[in-house]
Amino acid sequence: LAKTTQPISMDSYEGQEVNITCSHNNIATNDYITWYQQFPSQGPRFIIQGYKTKVTNEVASLFIPADRKSSTLSLPRVSLSDTAVYYCLVGPLGGNQGGKLIFGQGTELSVKP
Amino acid sequence: DTGVSQDPRHKITKRGQNVTFRCDPISEHNRLYWYRQTLGQGPEFLTYFQNEAQLEKSRLLSDRFSAERPKGSFSTLEIQRTEQGDSAMYLCASSRPNREGVSLNYGYTFGSGTRLTVV
């Protein structure tokens, strides 16, 4: 299973763009990269998923270089409500065997006024 | 459908007592998962069901833990003889495989969890 490494914490201010990078050096050919967001006392929530290049949705963008050994989640113009823990997951589409997800420690993003 | 529901949201119990949590998945989802999350860590997989069949259990699921999904709908997670180390958030999630039998990550929905405190 591909292991992921991401910063433990990041600070930002309202209105700034935040980029969280995740390293996954041993990503497999059939692995996808998925990011989840988790607020305190809630379950994780899917943000974005991609395989290569760039993916954008209404919430975030995901940049994946050609070698796919890392990925960057980009949150445009963050607000206080974006304060949360962000998890980078790497695995086959649909999760690992049986669909289970493997979470790392995540990045705790703190957005300040 | 309001998503994945978990009950209770909070539970405080004395060491040695038994506790049971309930999860109601999204109705058309046939896969149901239990995860445990301790402070500062990401969720850890415990077990999952496809319909009523329990197909995998993690090594984290000791003999004191048992999960059921008798009719392929709601599920219960019971912890017997609770220990202080069982204090955690217990998360339930459900998903629906697509026609090829693969669960798409963006179809994976978590509940808000049950926070257990063992005193």
C-alpha cells in the first residue's frame, strides 16, 4: 500500500490560497489520489480525486505531476470555515481491498482572520 | 435520505461496562464500514460488511469487539468489558459499488461518529 507523507500542520489567513503537498513515492500504476476534509466531531468528507495532471471542482484543485510521486491540494481564497484536517489518500479506485480507506495523520489547517 | 446516521453521538461509560453503537447507512449502499479514530490520528479501519456478510476484520478488532449487520441495513458495533484504551471516535461509513463492483471514493459517505469515553 502506498504510504503518504504530508505536513502535520499549516497556518494561513483568510483570503489566501493554500497549497498542501502530499508525497507518495511508491504510488502504484492503478492508484488514484484522493483528498478528504474533516471538521472536529464530524466524519471525513470527500473533496477531490485524481489520477494525473490537474483536476478542479467547485471546492479545490488537485495538481499531480507526471511522475505522480506527489500531489498538491490547492484551496483558493480560504475562509475561517476551511479550518479542518485534510487527508491525502492513495489507493485503487474504490479504495483498497473491499473498499477500505487507509488514512495517514493528515494536515491540520488553521485559517486565521 | 439524510446520509449516514450514528447513534449515540456521545457515550461515557465506566471501565468494564459493555456499550453498543448503531449505524444506519444510506439506504441504497450495500457496503458498510466501521473505523476508529483517536485524537490526532486519522481513522483506522476496523471491519466492513457487504450486505449482511462481514467480509474483513482488522487486527485492531479484538475479541471484545463484535459487529453485526443482520438484515443488510443498519449495523451495530458492540464493545464488551470496555477499557480506557477504547476511548475514541467510532466512525461508520457506507458506499455503493458501481456496476463493475468497485466503490467509487466519491460515493463513500461517513457518519458523524460516536465519541466513546471510558472512565
